[in-house]
Amino acid sequence: MIVPIFLPHMGCKKRCIFCDQKYITEKDDYDLKEHIEKSLGSIHSTFEIGLYGGDIFGLQKEKLKSILEHFEPFLEKIERIRVSAKPARINDELIDIIDLLKTYKVQVVELGIPTFNDLILDLLNRGHTVKDLEEIYVYLRREGFKVALQVMVGLPHETDSDIRNTVRYILKLKPDYIRIYPLVIIKGTPIASMISEGMIKLVEFDEAVKRAAFIYVNAVNHEIDVIKIGLTDNKTLRENVVGGFFHPSFGYLVRCHIFFVALRDALVPDYIGKLVTLQIYEKDLPYISGYRGENLRYFKEKGIQIKILPTDLKPWEFVVSDEKGSENKKNAIKVFSSLCLTE
């Protein structure tokens, strides 16, 4: 079990133009020590802590130490701590921060790298470069940390080439896991003003889903875990979203799209006007149907009748059979990948 503790904007020397953590996390000014005691005091089993919402590498050492000291009464129950941070240039101050993390059971560092395009990073006001990411990544690995990456889709001026570049870096670095976030425009952020003034145009929603799917399948194909797709839904966030690619089930949409592409390749045009039986892993049924049934509706409009038969297949596997009994077994991830290979 991971217990999330949010540090909204703590350590952020530069505010990203898309970010407002008080809406994303539903946390504004609050007593951190009291929050930690309340969150952890009633837990009797062991657990993991996740420190999110700020930039650990941007904190002063004494400030970080004071935060970590709040966990000392619970250290026997804490299995490990994971933290999120922006990539930063390695210097003596950062090395001291990293050494301090080691003494408090911090074993995982999640590095936020929205894109591997320095021009877009600068536009986003991230305050770091791709080179900074590469150097701190190698250093953390050498120091014994597990390292994860948080990447994004749907950014201003982002192209298909940028998404392919993100995939190339993920496969090159081989992080322990990744998170994929779509750009979400929050009321009052600089990017919201830039869009309303016509300075920035974004891609269509479906395109952002396709780009997230492309990153997802490439990671999975190379045995890199994807533990999160999309922002965690909350009432405050929904009330303050004014654009971008927010959906309470963004990850579901991504998986639906992967199955849609795989099924379209398997069924069109060979099965138009025919009845087919589709054997699938039972828990994949919602992805086969698609959001509000749009996947199955597409095939019905094409004249393809589909009879679905849940079976004990593995996740992402499906078998297509026709009235003559011929069977064709596929894996949706592999089909999608074969159609959308990286360069």
C-alpha cells in the first residue's frame, strides 16, 4: 500500500506554466505534520510513502530534513519512501540532498520529464534540460536508487516526432516504471491565458489519446511498467479544468484505443458482412466495447457482427473465429505495436 503525501509546489523554484497543485491534489495550505500523523496514525500494517506535488531536489537541505523527520515515529512501519523531483544539475548541494534521502528509506525517485525536446521544456518553464535529466538519472542509478519517469502528451508544439523521441529515451534509459500524463489546462495558469489569447493551439483530444497509447505499448513491449495513465480525478480539479485532455478515465480511453486499432486490423476488411466470435480475457471486455460502446458500434456500422465470448485468455489476447471455425489468435499490444513502430 502506498500512502500519498502531497507537498504542493514545495521546492519548485520555477512554476511550470500548466501546473497548479492545489487543484490537482486538492491540497492548499495545511499543517503537514498534522496531516502525516492523521494519515499514518491509524495504519497498523506496513506501508510505503509517496511524496508528490513538489520538487524534492529544489528544497533546502534543512527544510527537507524537517519534512522527513515527521515520518520518524512511523519508520518501523514504513517499507520505503518514493519521491518526485524535477531533473537538476548535479552539484554539492544536490549531492547533500540525495545523501539525506538515503538516510530516510527513500529508495525510488520519480523524475518529471514532460518531453525530451529542450525548446518545449523551456516554453513550459521547467528550469531543466534533457541533458540534466540524463546526468541525474545516471547518478541516481549509481547511488542505488530505483528511478521512474513521468512523461506527458498533448504539449504545445508537440509533434509525432517528439512522441517517438520520448519513446526512444524511455527504451534507452529503461526506468523502473513510468507514468503518462495528458496536458490538462487549469483555470488561472499561464498556459490557460496563452491559449485564450491564441498564442498556443493544442491537438485534438483523440490525438492525445493516440500519443499516450503509442508510449504505453512501447513501454509494455519492452517490459517497462506503466503504473499510471492520466490524472487522478477529484472534484476540485474537475471544477477548474478549462481545456486540454482531462478525462476521469483517461487510461481507460487509451486501452480502448489500443484494442480498437488491433480489432480493426484483424476484422476489416476480411470480416465485413460476416458473423465472428471474439474470445477475450474477461476483464478486457470494457476495452473491447470502447467508451460508451463506440468500438463495437464502429464494427456494427461496418456490417461486422461480433459475438463476444469471455474466456481464460491472458490480458490483451483475443481470438477471432468465423462461422467455418477458423481461428486467428492475436495480442492487442503486439498488433498495435506492429502498426505503429518506433523509428
